[in-house]
Amino acid sequence: MKRFWSSAFLLAPFRTRWLRWAAWSGALAALLLLAAFRTATDAEFTFASLALLPVLFIAWVAGQWSGLFLAFLAAAMWTVADIAAGRQFSAAWIPWANALTHWLTYSLLAVLTDQFRRQYEREHEHATRDALTGLRNRRAFLESGAAEAARSERYGHPLAVAFLDLDDFKQLNDTKGHDAGDAALKATAAALLGALRSSDVIARLGGDEFAVLLPETGYEAAVEAGRKISLAVNQALQAFPPVKGSIGVAWFGQADRSFPEMLKAADELMYEVKEGGKDNMRARRFAPAKSAENSP
């Protein structure tokens, strides 16, 4: 859980206007504060390294070009502060040479920071995404589910978990080959993405198993979502006979158990569908675990 939240923070895109404004305001304020202190102390103290911090921050949250621009501002700030402080140089060109040195140093680190972030994003993507479908993998799904369950328990929001298993998928692999199986999995993923809300969390758990987390969803809406999943997936799988989908939807008025237990409840409902003939959807309300334990 801690790793999930740290990754989410480090990869925060800062794309909203006020977050970008806050990031830039903080960085510029830091540079101005350093310039004012350097001028006030007659350039006696050297804080060139501290000016790197806002440059690195902006390069991380806003990208390479923003980092390069702030690197230029930092170098200019340093030069203006030296001149304003009345610092004496043996030659008139020395402060400009210092400015160039500062800018090149800051710019290099801004570029390296942006490249490191890109590599970090790629590694994070590989660790949390299914390589074939592009959906979340089991690990990322369980982390997202645990976070949503904690939010549901805290605020009393309902949530639902859907478990999808492809019927007769092995038969498709055996008769048409694994390429056809991979195409069916991709078609299933595309159908799920097209049928559900952007706020829903969709994952391929492995093999021919998929799962969906439906946050802040009432029971009737969860049942309707299960029907939409069934319709969309079976339409997508018409090109891959005899594959169909069996779906179980477990609904909780409030998270009262661990998320793996919620997922297991949806999995058991899916198996009830399979035992009843496959190619169907079954949903069920789940009473709070504590209430169930205390009931006679």
C-alpha cells in the first residue's frame, strides 16, 4: 500500500491549472528568496547548489522544457544578484561566464531529471500493466482495490466488484491457436473499456480472468453494469466462437472486509454461473460481515 501511494505521488502529472500554478509559484518564490538573501549578504554566501532544487522540481513535475526555462531564470537570478550586491570581478566578462556555467549545469540536471522520470514511468508501467491488453495487472488491481475499500469504509460509500471468466477459452486456444486466444483477450479488454466508466478500475488478473472495481456504485447500478459487461463482452467475442463470458458481481453497501475477500465473493458468484450453464451474469448483495457473524 505504501509503495502504491508513493508511486502515485511521484508520478502525479500536475496537469490541472492550479497545481501547475502552485508548482511554478513555489519554484519562483524559492529563487527570489535565494536572490534576495544573496543580495542582502553582499554575495558573501554561495547558494548556487540550492538553486538546483526548484529547477529539479519543475523538471520532474512539468517536463524538460519547463526545467530548461527555469534553469535560465535561475542562472539569470544568480547574475543579477551578484551585480546588485556590487560584487567585484577582475574582468567584466566573468559574471556572464559564471551565468553561462550555472545555466549549463542547471540545464544538464533538468534534462537528466526529465529522463529519469520517463524511465521511472516506464518501469512503473511495466510493473502495473498487463503486457498483452494494457489493462492493470493483478498487483495494481489489488492495490487500487485496497485503497478504494479503505475509502469506502471511512466514508460509507458503496462499491461493487465484478469477476469475469471466459468460457471455453481453452478450446479456442486448442483449435485456433494462441494468436486467436490473444486476440480474444484484447477484444475483451477493449469491450470492457468501452462499456464502463472512466472511474471504474479494470484489470486482467491472469489467463482468461478479468475483474472490475466499481466505486461508489449502488446495487441497481452494479447490476446494470454487470449486464453491460456481459452484453459488450459477448458481442466482442462473436468473432471467437465458442468463447463467451461468465460474470459474478458482488455488491457491498460499505467495505466491511478485506478487498481480496470481496474479490473472492465475486469469483464465487462467477463459478455459480458456470455451474448453472455458463454465459450469464449473477449479482448479489452482501450483508456486512459483522452482522452475518452475529446473526443466529
